[in-house]
Amino acid sequence: MQQDPASMDHLWLPFTPNRQFQQAPRVMVGADGMHFTTQQGQQVLDGISSLWCVVAGHNVKPINEAIHQQLGRLDYATAFQFGTDRAFEAAQRIAELAPGDLNKVLFCSSGSEAADTAMKLALAYHRARGQGHRQVFIGRERGYHGVGLGGMSIGGIPGNRKVFGAAMLPRVDHMRFIHDPVHHAYVQNELPVWEEDPLLELEQRILPLHDPSNVAAIFVEPVAGSAGWYIPPLGYLQRLRQICDKHGILLVFDEVITGFGRLGAPFAANLFGVVPDMITFAKGVTNGVIPLGGVICRDGIHAAMMNTDAPAHAIEFSHGYTYSGHPVACAAAVATLDWFREEDLLARAAQTGPQLGAAVHAAIRGLPGVVGIRSFGMAAAVELAADPAAPGKKAFDIFLDCLAHGVLVRSAGDNLVLAPAFVVTPAQIAQMVETLAASIKRHA
Ligand SMILES: Cc1ncc(COP(=O)(O)O)c(C=O)c1O
């Protein structure tokens, strides 16, 4: 069906240059497997799992079917004061995947809500233990934790913060970023070994400045996704855990991207052998089909919140959303996790990720304007030389050009990212890498 251009007048698109879009609209009308169909009938290979979401590919029949069945059985039930069978089931399945005693799940509908939920839970937990003075949050430069006021404040992507000054939470600090373009511009499925210690700054400057006894939580993406797929130095996450333990600070892994298989493991926490105090998730948990997010927290956090003298009818954590644990979204999550098992998707991601990385390095390293390539798990990023006169422009142009040639890649600042569904074939990897390489050459 052709869309009448006039009918596009009312939609304001998120994180999109809307003026440019109006000149040349990009409209998807169908999707199946690894491909979209555009309004013009073009087939486009989805090289980014539709923003890291569609990890099993599009139009997975058992997930669709589970949603239909749930709609006919219980479409929605008020979330406050009630649970649904499906929400309990989804929580159990998710907790089973998470390592250690990460056993309690709070649902919401997005990664942004998950970040803000985790921040509020950190404050409430410390207060419940008589440490209400712990109110400082620490994030990291170029981190992304969504667009809520909390997540934006601990996030560190300059463009997302620039115009919201007064809305930024006070008492938030940021660690230095984890990229060393001199020694580790090229990373291929391994953790860079840094000679210097990137966490000395946290220990010697940031924590003493605020006093560690005031710090509620440190938030990191185990692999920095939205900034452009930056891989943590060897030992970094383990040392962060030790520092947090030493000072009674909660460690939160934002696994909205890394959760549900992107690294070939259920969570980055499993892969790195580090148990954070909370994991935030969204996206892949339902294969992106229906919004669902959440926070998995350790038993001790839950126990401290339940250990209260308040009367039995008092709510222990005054927080939640109308759609927390929506039964249709939870049915999609259960079906997605069933499909993970059925199709062995974690193992497939673990196996195919290095092939993607090898293909990107082989075809793109050395091309004009390329200053770095980082691959890890089932994603790879190509970094282009920055142009101070037009930041991000070339990457955006290459994104448009690849789309015109039938492949969806993602531009993130000066990076171009590939992060396909775990069912991608070798031929599809070759197509996306060749298309990207050809476009980079055209834009030399
Ligand atoms: C690490 C991380 N946290 C949070 C979010 C925000 O998720 P949402 O867009 O669902 O609010 C994202 C989105 O890309 C993300 O990558």
C-alpha cells in the first residue's frame, strides 16, 4: 500500500532528523526473517536486528502465535495489587538465565524505564538499610541508559544531554570512557589488554571526591552499545565489582543490548563471570515484537526491602508502571525464550559472531577513512575518521547509501555498526559487509 505523503504530517519521529526524513521518507511496510519490505517494494537486509531487538529474525511464528493465544485468554489485567500467570512465568524464566542470586525481576516496558527503576531501587534499598545518604550515582562517559531523566543523567552521550541542563539529576558523576584509539583501534573478538588502569581514576579521583560512603550505584553497559560497540578492557568488569564490594556500592549492568544472546551468552554477566547487583534488560527479551523491559536484582536487595516494620498493607517499593508485567508482553518473552532453546540461538550467536567480526576486519580494514574496527560477540563497528566540520555526517551518508543498496546498517556518531539477528547466514554476512565496504569506498 502506498502511503500518501500528506499523511506523514503528524508523526514526529524519535532520534531522527525529521526535516531530512521528510525529503526522502524511509517507510517499512513488512518484515520476514532477515528482511524488510519497504513502501517501494524494496527488500532490505536487516543488518542491525532493528536496533538490537529482533535477535531471532522477523516474523517468528511461535512468538506471534503465543501473542495471539494470550490475547484470547487474558489480554490485560491491572498490574497493581495483582499478578498474572504469564508475568510469574516470564520472571522465572528470566531469573533462570541470570547468574548467581539475581533472582527477582521487576518488569517495565523499555530500557529507559528499566534504568530509572534500577536507580530508584538503589536509593530505596540503601535507605531501607539505614544508608539513605547514599545518593550519588556514577555512570560513564558515552554511556547510554535511555532517555528518562535518570538514565539521561547517568548516561554520557553529549548530544543527548546538551540541551537538558537543568533537568539533569544532581550528584551524578562519570567515569572515563573505555576506548584507547592509539593501542586498541582494532579489536577482533578479544578483550583489549590495557597497560594503564582505566579504573584508577574512579578509585583515586571520583570516589574520594564524593566519598564512597555516599555512592549508591555505578552503572555501566558491559559493552558500550549505543556509542558504537566499545569493548571493555580485560579485567575491567571484575575490578569494578571488587571496587563496588569494597565500598558497599551497588553495581548495575545495563544489558539492554548485551542481554539475551548478543555476546553468545544469556547476559554479559554470565560471559564475564561477574555478578552485578542488578541487570537492566529490554529489546531482545521479546525479540522486539512487543515492548518489555525490566530489572533483575539480587536476593539481598529484595530481602532488605521486605525487611520492614511497616504494616503488612504498606507497599514496600512505591514504584511501578501500568504496563509492568503486561501479560501479552510476558507471553512474548516466554515464547522468545522457548524459541532460543528450540533454535539454539545462544550457541548460534556464539559461533556466528566471530565470523561476522572476521568478515568485517578482512573487508574493511585499510579502506580510506577507516580508523578502527571493533568486533565482539554478534556485533562489529567500523570507526571513521572524525570530521570536526561535520560530525557524524559521513557515517549518516553511508547509512543512507547502504540502505539504497538494500542493507540496513546503523550509524552512531562516526561509527557504522552491524549487529544482525543470530540467524544470519554466511551469505547475508557477506552481503552486508560487501555493501558496507563498497559504500565506504564510494565516500572516500
Ligand atoms: C544500553 C541501553 N540502555 C537503555 C536503552 C534504552 O532503551 P529504550 O529505548 O527501550 O528506552 C538502550 C536503547 O538502545 C540501550 O542501548
